[in-house]
Amino acid sequence: MPPSHPPANSSLESALQTLRDHQARVTEPRRAILTILTSEHGPFTVEEIYQRIEKGVCDLVTVYRSLAAMEEINLVRRCDFGDGAYRYEFNTGDHHHHHIICRTCRSVKTLDFCVADSLERMARQLGYENVTHTLEIFGVCVNCQKKAARAGGPNPAVPG
Amino acid sequence: MPPSHPPANSSLESALQTLRDHQARVTEPRRAILTILTSEHGPFTVEEIYQRIEKGVCDLVTVYRSLAAMEEINLVRRCDFGDGAYRYEFNTGDHHHHHIICRTCRSVKTLDFCVADSLERMARQLGYENVTHTLEIFGVCVNCQKKAARAGGPNPAVPG
DNA sequence: ATATGTGCAAATTCTTTGCATTAGA
DNA sequence: TCTAATGCAAAGAATTTGCACATAT
């Protein structure tokens, strides 16, 4: 018999604890947001998170405010895919990773390591403190390449 | 090979030529924008570029549209410092570089090399095409550290 | 001559703020 | 209790769009 199961969602639990540790309150909206971010992976826009929350639980503005508060205590990380809307993802400790974003379908692949640590180190050597970085990679994924090929081939064939 | 063009303000001239090569027209606003971007270094917000242009030469909207057109043909590069406004800089060929942005005073230092080429290569190996990336480093510069120390350092040092 | 670029005004989109009310600790 | 968090409405900021007019090629 399993004695005491590790909590079904330990990330969620420790996230809630992190809130408490920072004298931030554990409210229903925050719990809902963190439930989403600790289970589904991949950065979401504020709107996307909002739509995943059961209707009526909270306002869109609350999602904005909660995420801002969570970013401040490093519970979540804000990503910028350069399309005008910030995205948030759960911050799994200091295990840094990065994304490859498909420029066409906006799908996201996660790269589980980081090449920029050396850059951060250099920034520190230049005298900077509190160094962080953002790095995103963009491209067109295989699927979208295929679709494009099927649709309008490499030669649009404009008649003379 | 065309005969060697005299490199007067070579960056500006070749930028204008790039416009022509893409059947984009060389207008006064565009010339003004490129003059700024090829002489002053460091990415500027649209507003900053606009304010550097002699008053009356063009509308703010034209700066937006011109920069968008120029980005499409890779004449300029768009940077994102995560503060809500995009920034543009002249794209010096494929010689990639990156920035260290001071989180406090927003000053920018340029790093003349790039560590992310390997990441791009990997993205290509994963099947992605047309791969690019964005990478920015954030920190607090030496000056701002000093100011902070002078102002309200870790120990307010009440005399007596 | 004609497609391309521009100005002006208004619309869109994402995000933030003010303030009265609610609810965690 | 008592401060932090929320809802609602409205403001704000950056960017985009529509359309008549101007202009580079």
C-alpha cells in the first residue's frame, strides 16, 4: 500500500506555498491559474488562460493582476513571442529552457536547455547585476512547410 | 559584378539601394529614417525615431509603416525589450549581435557576437525552416548600482 | 501614368488603473 | 479584524487601418 502518496500535483502545491511564503493570498482565481499553468505546458496569453478558467470564477483583469504578482515572486515567467501579446508559463525553478515558435501556426516546441548562461556570465563580468535574459527561436515547422507545399507549391506560376 | 560604388555613407546608400532592389520607393521619410538608423546606433522606439526626424517631414504613422516595410526586406531588425514598445535598429548584414539592457536606466550595451547560432542550427535539424531568433540580456548597470548605493544603500546609516 | 507611399482620423488590441466591495489570514 | 485581492468600468499606450491625396519611378 502506498503510504502517503506524493501530492497528485506537487508543482501546484509548492506554487501555492510559494504564494504564502511571500505573504500573498491563495485565492480561487490564483489557484485556478496555477492549476492550469502547472498542468498544461507551454506559455499562454492572458486571454488563453482566462478562457481556460471556468466561466464566472474571475475577471480577465484578475488574471492580469495575478500573473503580474506571480511574476514578481518568480512563480511564473513572462515570454514574448513578438506578436503583441505576452505569454506566461510556470517557472520550473531555475531550470532554464527555451522555445521554438512556428511563425505560421504558432505551435511551440520546448528546448530543455539553455545556451545563454555564458552570456549572463559575461554580463556579470561587465559589471551588471541581477542578470536575466530572454531568448526565443522562430521558424516554420515541418507541418506548415508541408501544407504550404501542398497548397501553392514553390512556384506560384504566374502566367506570362 | 557591378562596378565598385564609392562608399560615401555606404550604409545609407546601400540601404537605399536595397529599397530599390525590392521595388520599394525611396521617399523623404524613408531616407530620414535610414539616415538616423545608419548613423546613430542602438535600437530606437518608433517614437524616438519620429522625434529625431525634422518636424514636418512626416507623420508618426509613416514611421510605423516605413519600419514595417523595411523589416519585411530585412533592412531593419525589430527588438523587444519587454517594456511594451518595439525597437528598431539597422540590420548590419547577417553579423548578428545582442544587447544588454539596464533594467533601471534603459541604457543599452551591444555585444558583438552571438551564442545562439548553435540553437538555430538545432532548430533546423528539428525540421524548422527560415529560422531566426531574438535574444536580449537584462541587468542593472554599474552606474545604476552606484546610484542606488548612494541613495538608499543596504544600510541607511543613521548617523550617531 | 500609375502603383506606391503618405496624412489624418479613427479603430483595435493589449494592458493598467480607480474605487467600492469581498474575502483570505 | 484588517489588509490584500477582486470586479467593473474606464483610461492609457502602442500599433493598425481606411480612405482621399500626393509623389516616386
